[in-house]
Amino acid sequence: MYEPPYDAVMARTLVRNGLLVNGTGAPAHVADLVIDGEHIAEVGRGLRPDGIDATIDAGGLIVTPGFVDIHTHFDGQVTWDPIVAPSSIHGVTSLVMGNCGVGFAPARPSDADHEWLIGLLEGVEDIPGTALAEGLTWDWETFSDYLDALDRRSWTLDVATQVAHAPLRAYVMGRRGADPDEAPTDDELRMMYEHTLDAVQAGALGFTTSRTYVHRTRDGSALGTRFSSADELIAIASALRDAGTGVIQMISDAYQSTDTDFAYAELDLMRELARAVRRPLSMTVQQNLDTPDRWREMLDFAAGCRAEGLDVKAQVAPRPIGLLSGYTAGVHPFMLCSAYHEVASLPLAERVVALRDPERRARVIGQHGAPHDGMVGQITHSWDLLFPLTDPVDYEPSPEASVAGIAAREGRAPTEVAYDLLLQHDGTQLLYLPLFNYARRDLSDTREMLVSNDVVLGLSDAGAHCGVICDGSMPTTALALWTHRRRGDGLPLERMVHHLTQRTARHVGWNDRGVLAPGMLADINVIDLDALGAHPPTIVHDLPAGGRRLMQTASGYRHTFKRGVETFRDGNATGALPGRLVRGAQAASSA
């Protein structure tokens, strides 16, 4: 562990001669920057300040604000993990949890209620229930209690959270709240409003909800929030209007349903909510394989809302949203084959030996069979969308690099190619299956999203989907891919840094970060852009109770500062934990 050679709290640090990309979208320029305590003291050329404790020569490097990730699911992990990886490894210095209507507060103080909430997050966000059962401290009941519990902790980065609809509904309505066909009474709506108002006044950043069929509890049940009426959503979210602060985040099936009438009804509901509450609202927008152009309609909808004076944005990702497939992961193409299941419970080393046996190989491949419908079919048969991971990971791989492309080139069956690839590196090889934002086998449509004025960057889901998705590295891709794109036009460095910093910070009401300017928080990344990249994810067992998760490291991050304290150097944590709970919107700091 790196030990800073200066007082981490009181240090005055000079960052010299870096290419400053200040977060506003303004042209990058070479300049110096002075950190004094928690804030940036000076920015300019040729600074020679007195009393400097440490100097960083950033010549040939870029200097950016720390990244702000507004869509994570670290709600449980932050109660036991001060590092908050993988986000902290990828330049994130501020994050927002409590997304998609799920979380751990409020929570009635009973084992049954705690177990239900664990099952909720295990099902919706693929976070191991055993890890949550061992790691969660449950030193809270109400949402304000949860904020107080977080306030007793510190991390490498700042943390904020939002009121999640599903636990709120269950807290007020009991088991009826978990039933999507049950509507709250007037008294229950009033109670949910009051709980939300109390939470926002205590520092919750907003209110979130889920309306997608994909989100299900551990036992396969739909979320109680799925069919919530406009009246219910307005009743709860009006607490934000009355408090004069807070944002709304929601996921709906509008972007992926093939039923156009349903999709437009969902958009109408969002418009009604935005009109009634008059608070910023973001909606999940991804390019689905079955509805490859719906995202354009949703961005047009957001633009129409903006013309009406409503702050509605599409929350988008800078790369494909994909599953990781492998024998150490949660899914792979042969997961339905009985010949595989005969050895599935063996330790990995023994399983690999068994799978390399020619007779078993022939049996597994022979049992692969016809494709199923839906996502299972995509996981097991999408050979043209299944790619071996490179180092650094190529998040815009060409068709020739797919399993289907390799099979055609080598004159083999795709099943044989996939089977053999998954056995590489002693069975730890992972394959990448981009399910969203890759319908046209490139990122041309994603580029269109990123140049829109009606989007905000998000959807990393960092802290969730521990066995199949590892998108907490999205900030790294946002810079590395789009400033050095190989398969088409890239995007300016200044725009991508703006997406990761000021734009996300301002969306949630944080005016004290996201820009390199005097008086702003000294949340800073010093990056070797030419070396920037995300290494292939690997499976680690470092959650409580030995729980499994995907972890992804990066290259190119030379220094990361949080509130003026260096938290990472050359990818290694320094041991400093200057991060804290951020309660609500933050006013701009004064120099």
C-alpha cells in the first residue's frame, strides 16, 4: 500500500503542466492547478505558489475532474467495503446509489423483512444473498436512520443515495406492497409521501422506481412497483416538489417493448409525472435488439419535454451493455446441457479436466440443441454477438472477432469454437455478449446518443450483477474508446469528460464538483490517456461469506484525488478514506 509522503489532510499540492480538461466542455489547455485542503485553490499557467507540500508533474497527461457516476447499486457494499471497487478504480470520486427502485431502506426490524429485502436485491441486481446476509449491519430502520448509518462510515469516494420505491412500498403496505396488483390506500399514499419528504429533507438525493418485467425478486416475483399508477408515483414524488429538491430516476419497458402503444403510454406517464412534480427526471434508454430504433423516439420525447420546460433526460451508457459468459460466471452457452451439469458442481480445476475429455466434449456439444426464446436463447446461441475478451477489452469488436467469425474463418462449428475458448486459461476465459447498444454490430447509434443534448450518462450498475455484468468500468471506456475509436468517428475528449463530470453532477444538483476551478472540490484524476484501458474482468471471491463477483481493473490512472487527498496512485489504493456521505444537493463552493 502506498503511503503518501505528506500530511494527507493538510497538504497543498501543485499539479504542473497537465492538459486540463475542466469538465465544462471548454477546450483543453495546458495549465497548473493548486490543491489546498479539500478544494482547488488556483488554476492557471506558470503558477508558483508558496507552501507547497507535494508536486505532481502532469506533463503529457490529462487532468480531469473526478468522475460522477449517478447509477450504481452499492447500497449494501458501502456498509462493509471502504474501497468501493470497481468504481473507485476507474476514476469515480462521487457516486449515487438507490437506483431502479431497489435498496435496503426503510426496513422494519425483523428477520423476515431483512430477508425479503435481501431477496429483492439478489433477484433484481444479482448480488449474492449470502454476502448480503453476512455483510449488512442493519443499524437502521427509517431512511433517515440509513443515512445516519452511512454517515458513520468513510470511503475512497463520496456516496449519496435515493429513496427506492420497492422497500418504501413494503415498509408502508407490508406484504401487499410486494404485489404489483395491489394499490395503496389513501392513508398509505400519505405515509409514503411523508416518509419520502422526511428522507429528502434528511439528505436523500431523490426517488427511484422500476416498471420493467426484467426486475424480479429471488423467487421470480415481479416487483410491487411494476404497475404503479401515475397517481401513486405523483403522490410519492410530490415530496420532492414540496421539498424543492431531488431527482427522479426510473426504468420502464418503454425502450424494449415491441408494443408501441404500451411504450407511448409509459412515456405519457413520465410526462404527467414530470409536469406534476417539476423535478429532473431520467429514464433508462438502451438500444434493444428487438426494438433497435425505439431509443430515437425516446430521445425525441425528451426533446419535446425540454421544449415544454420539463427537465427529462434519457439516461444512456457509453458502450454496449453486455453479459459475461464463462464457466466461472453465472451463464454460458452450455448451461442447459445435461452432460455439462453432470460435472457442474466440481471445483473448477476438476471440471476443466472433465470438460477437456473428448467424449464429454462431444456429448456437451451434441446436446446443445435448438435455441430457446428470449434472453436464454441469446445467451446460448448468439454466436455472432459473442466475443473473446481482449486486454484491454475492445468494447466495439468487429463481426470477424465473434465466435461466428472465428468459426467461419477456421471452418469449424460455432459450438466447438465457443467450447474451446471457454476452456482457455484453465477455464477462466470469459466471453462478452453485448445485448444492448449493439444491434447494428457497432456503436454508431450510441454515438448519436452521446451527442444529444437530452441525455445524461449512467447505467453502469456498478456494485450489481456480480456474476454476469461488469460495467462499473464504463468511465474508462467513455474516454479510451471515444477518443481513440477505431471503427468510426470518435468524440472530443472535452465532451466525454463533460459527460462524466459536470453534466452528471449538475443533473443531481451537485454544484460543488465536476469542474476544475477555484473553490470547487479537489476531486481530480491525472490520466495517461494513451495508456487508458480496462483489463478483462475476472471472478473474485472477496464479498462477505466468500461471495463471488466480477472485478475489473484499469491502466492509465496515475493519480486520483478525493477532497484533496490522494486515494489512488498508479491503480493502487493509498489507504486514505476521505470520502463521506453527501446529503442532498450541494451549492457551489466559494474560492
